[in-house]
Amino acid sequence: MIKLKNGFLGERALVLPPAVIEDMERSPLLTALHITDIGYYPRAEHHYRQRTTPINQFVFIYCVEGKGWFRLSDQKPQPIGSNQCFVLPANTPHAYGANEDDPWSIYWIHFKGCLAEAYAASLRSPMNVKPNIYSRINGRIQLFEEIYHTLELGYSKGNLLYACSAFHHFLGTICYQQEYRNAIQKDFIGDPVEQAIHFMKENLEKKLTINELAKYTGYSISHFTSLFKERTGYSPVNYFNQLKIQHACYLLNFTDIKINQVCFKIGIEDCYYFSRLFTKIMGISPTEYKKQAKG
């Protein structure tokens, strides 16, 4: 069986230098909680990682699509599904990997610090982060991208302080999930179109079918499609594609993600199809758009 640690199409990863980590451990602010490694693996087929020699970092993994598993020491494997996250404890042998038939897409962060154990304690067992009418999953993913991009800009003191401070918030959005949702709770109850649009935004990295959208709102496919088009002027599928390309524009504008990585961030594995869809909606190719002056 093929086993890969990395090298997945569309992947991104940063490993902070040992000297930078040592400086963070000496900082009064950063010693509490700091990132050592961070990355994103989309549709990580054959992903497998085993550490028989323990590492002194906690490993956070957030599965946004597909399936996988993890195992601590000699325990039985624990299955992981879409919209679940967990933390592997430091100083403990472990293994994890993608499901062979439906490989996971994961955001992952290695972290340390005197507060690391306190955060990890809430995530020893897999935690569900399911979309609902009050969820803010897309906001959490945007926060991850902000952390990643800040570190990508370099390891200045300011960048490290901001990225690790934001990481406190990121973990808080998961450990205190209901409070995070309540903070800007919106009233979508009784409005199937608003519910559907919110559900689309929470699932930009996935391929939603019209059946899934209609089922989420509790309407038949025909009734939902008719109502959605009457309200928005677009079919649900076309509207979802517009939201995907809108998010692609954001990534092209404000991050250094490469074009052949952006497509995975909006649930499109075929880069050529992504380019055609982008051109159809925006009037220019992703490459031309990235070069274009904004503002």
C-alpha cells in the first residue's frame, strides 16, 4: 500500500526554523502558545504519518472533507469524518492517515506552550464542527488563512506575535464553539434561501448537489429551485459557483496561494475547469486577474 507523508497536489506547509521556535519559547507572550508547523493538505490520497518516537508538540488536525483516522500508541484506530477535529497529545507515539476510498482534506497545526495542554484537553476526542444556520465555519477557515499568510510573510517579532495571538482565537472558536456562534448569531429561521446561501458559504470547499441544498432547507428540489431562482435570479448551482469564484478572488487578492492551489480551496480538483469557470464569471482568467491592479 502506498504511504505518503506529503507531496499532495495543492498542498501548502510551513515549518518554522528551530532558532525561531527557541526565541518564541523565551518570549513572555509567545511561550504560552506558539505554532511550530502549519499546513493544508487537500484530498490527501495515501496520506499516512507514523511517529514511534514521540515529538514534544501537540498536533491539531481539522478534517473539512473526506475521511481519515488516528491512533495513539497501541490503541485501536479512531475514525474521523468530515467536519471533525482533534488534537494528538505531545510526547505520545501516534499514527494517522487518510481513508483509502475517500481521502481527507485537512488543516493541521503543530503547537507548543504552557497553555497547549489546556487547549488540547478539550480536543482529546474528535469534536464535531458541523454546519448549521448559526455556524461560522468559513470565518474560522479565513482565520487559519490569515495565520498562515502572516507567517508566510516572515518571522518578524510582530508577525509571530500576531499569528500566535490569532491562534488563541482560532482554538477558541473550536473549544468554545457555541459561544463563537452566538457572538454574531443571525436569524435565518424560516427563510430557506438565506439558510441555503449560508450553507453554501460554509461549504465552499465541497461539491454540494442540488439535492443536498434542498434537503438542508426541508423543501423539495423543484420547490426549492423555483423559490431560490425567484429570490436571487440564479439557479442554486450557478449561485454556488459565483460564491466559489468570489472566494477565489479573495484568495488571489489577499494571499500568496498559487492559482493551482486556489481551485482546491473552493472544491474544484480540475485546475482547467476552475480556469474556465473563473473566466466565464469574471471575464478574465485567474492569471490575468491576479496581475490586475485593484482599488
